[in-house]
Amino acid sequence: MSDPGDQQLPTAGYRQNRFLVPPAAVDLLLIRHGESEPAHPDSPFPLVGGHADPALAPLGHEQAERVGQRLATAGIAVIYVTPLRRTAQTAAPLAARLGLTPQVEQDLREVHLGEWEGGLYRKMVSEQHPVAMRMWAEERWDVIPGAERSESFAARVGGAITRLAGRHPGQRIAVFAHGGVIGQVLALAARSRPFAFITSDNGSISRLVVDGERWIIRGFNDVAHLEGLAQG
């Protein structure tokens, strides 16, 4: 008779552990909005709450359709968007497929770019303006005149994710947001450099599991659903 304390090796051996979403955690899919319309210096974008509010470009609508197809069977319970229309337009195909009405989360709006709002930011970055170069070097938005303080941006975005996690334990939710927001969320999760995840593509899907104070990155910038889509 064997000792009850003896441990027997399973016949098949010990398999590698697989990640399982904890029962009370929220599984967030972070989707960057589709490409928005080009900026023109002589016709600034309209502002909503001080933030530029361009509509989606034709390519952005195609990206939104691809996102809707990709996530139609992903088990999403709730959809969130920001007050800026490019997120709502990107979420629309998925919302229609699932019969869900997107909810607005104000604190996930894009970082405020101060004097560079309305589309000027794109021009300054494209022309490698010295302040834009300093912004990239220091990884701070607030080197732009009048822009939102980086610490304030991180606090409001982090607070919003914490609230959503508290509302939806055990659920998978889709959050349609902005490149700066997604970058900040993942930087908080990874405790990384502020701009380490700032490069998500339009229409991309990133994934974050929030289990209390544990924020677990499960994916970044997934664009498999966009393969073969003409980039204009």
C-alpha cells in the first residue's frame, strides 16, 4: 500500500499552464477608431468639449466593418465609446450586429492637445516641429502649449478603466477609444515608459484583463482582420 503522501506523476506529464480569465475579472477589448478624415490647415476640425472631432474617412468606415465582422462572435456584453464621433462610427457596425446600444465614457476621450487641437497636431508632427520632437523625446503630451498634463491624463484614463472593471465583473466588453488613450492604458498596465504603446493602428484590437489591481496585457495592436484592406 502506498503512502497517502506520495505524489504520482500523471501519465501524460505536466502540461504548461494556460491563462484563464479569473471569474471576477473584466476582459476588455480596446479598439482604436478607424482612420479619420484628413486635416486641412484652412478648415480646422469642429471641436467637442475642446477636442477635435473629425468624422471617419472612407477607409475608416471599411476598417469599422472589418472590426464588426471580427468581433461579432467574441462574446461581447457591452460596448463603450467616447464623446468623439469617430469612436461611435467605428463601433456602429459591431453594435448593429449585436443589437447593443453603445454607452459613452467621457473620461476615455483623447488627450487634449491644447493649442494644437483642431488638426494642427498632425501638421506639427508631420513637419517635425521642434516641440513635436521634444514631445516624442520626453514622452509627455504637455510640452505642447496648453495641452493636458500627462499626470492628469493618466489619472482620468486609469480611473475610467477601474470604473468599467467594477461595473462588469466576469464580462467581456468592447471599448472603442483613441491611440493616446489605448497607449496610456497599456502603459499603466505594464508600468512602462509613457509612450511605449502609443503606436496602435487604426482599427486595431488590444486586450486587457483587469482583475482587481492586477492589469494583465493579453494582446496589442491585433490587425489580422484588416489584412488585404487597401490603405488608400
